[in-house]
Amino acid sequence: MNNLAALLNNNNNDILFGYNSMGTLIKKHKQNDILQFLIILTDENYINKSFFGGKSLYEKLIDKKSLFYGNLEIKKLSEFTNGPNNTIANTYLIDGNIIPRIVYMKLPKEQLYVPAETFQDRYLDSKINELISIFTTLHAETIKMSIIHENSSSIKLSFGAGVNVNGVEASADASKTNDKSKLIKTSRTLTFQEPSQNAVIDSNAFLNHNKFYYLPKDEGWIEIIRQRISKKAKDNEYTYNYTENSCFSVDLSAQLQALHINFAYNSSKYENLKIEYNITYFPFTGDVDMPMTNQLETTKAQSTPIFATPLDVLNPLKWFSLFG
């Protein structure tokens, strides 16, 4: 552990979070996402075969670009030839076999294009897996996830199956939330192996943007880390309410269907979806491996100094202002 972490780690881990160093470092990776769409056409779709003139399918799709609330890319199937030097194939990574004339949407974390009809499932799975990774990095013992939705049978989520941890599904059940409600609660419980006695919580892992892509934009997730590290929380509860952010013009699907372009996106599929998490942690017996000294020093250099003199460290008003 570096010297700064050792100085602040003696039952004062909240100092680091009060100073907002960790939170600031995490938020440095914060970025906005723009929906990315991809349609792949055959070479023939670029040619107008009508005897009376008119536009090719490619030209008609260009006219529809404004209906997509995001960026639409249109590419030729012939451009996706295999090979390490094919920039198109390496830039537009497609999940599974390439299918012309369907709408693909890009998963922001995985940088992977998937059919629009599976985008919501894959996007939610991605967020669920990342949140579970946060809990396991914080040494979770059990994670109980309860999905509450009107039609749980239509939900195709993996319940964290994509997380590379030693998790074992301990139980599963489904029940109505109450007699008058149409909502169904489907629950899963994951249990995990206890870390070694001297295992540390690696807070540096949360600065890995490839692994924790959504974290910088979610204050609730950052607060979970704060509570565990600074307050040594033994358990935690968190509720995720799904919000549909992918809005499209009403007639987009119909217009694309008229062009024989498949766009099977159901905006109401996860309406009123709620996921409840109940987490218990293993005893906080180890230390916390805090972010590297040079990163913290850079963060402090960009901020107003809190302790102008060494004596300020002993000033209770200074400490109170950190958490105000």
C-alpha cells in the first residue's frame, strides 16, 4: 500500500472519500453516450433497379436518418471481409453472423453491435454485471436480486452470469408482490467464497474504465463504494428503476418495415421494471488498497487545498467541512 493510503487508512478511510479524491478520480471517466445505429446493405441495395427511375434503398435510408435519435451508419456487406487489416470489420464489431437489412444498435461498454430487438436485454445485462462486479470487489458474501415486473417471463436477463467470479446460485423463486398486484417478483441469490484473511479491497479497480464503464455516471453506485470503504458497511440495499431512454419517432418502425428493414425494438418491454438488491458483505478484516499516490496528488493539485498547514489536520472545523 502506498504511503498516502497508509497514512489515511488507520480507521479514517472516510477522509479520502470526504476529500472526494476517489469520487473525483472515478468521475474523470464520465462521458455521455449517443445511440449508435448500423444497417448493413448488399451492393445491390445501392443500385436503383427501377425502370422509371427513383432512389435506391441506400438513398431512401439516407432520407430517414433524421428519424433516428442518434447516429446512423450504413455500410456495405462486401466491406466486412475477414482480415486483420480490414478497418471496417474491426471498427464495426457485430455480434453473431452479419444479417443485412436489420437495425443494429451499439452496446456502449462492449463497443459491440447487436440486433435492436436484443439491445435492451444486453444493455441491462451489462449494467447488472457491472453492479455485481462492484459488490464482489467490495467482498460481497451474498447478493439477492429481485426483479419486479408485470411480465417476468418476457425478461431475458442473465442475473449476473457474465461476471467472472466464484458465484453460486443458491436459490430461485417467483411470487406475486401482493394479491391485488399484477407485478411478479422473481428472485435469485448468489453466494461467494470468502476472501483470504488478509485480502484487501482493491479500490484501484474502480478506476478501470473498461471494467467499470457505467460507474462514473451513477452517484448511487459511488455511494455504495463510499459506504463500504469509509463506513465499513456490513450490508447494503439498492433499488434500480429502469428508465427507457431510447425514444424513437412513432412511425420509424413502420417506415423501415415499408423498406423491408427489420427494426424490432419494443420501447415498453421493460416499462415499470425494478430490480432490488440486498447485499451482505464478509467481515471487513483487511485493508483498502487506495488509489495510487500520484493520481491523488494530481487530483489535489487541481483542487483548492483543504489543509493549508500541518496544524489544519488537527482542526475539527476543517474535518467537519469535508463532509458538509
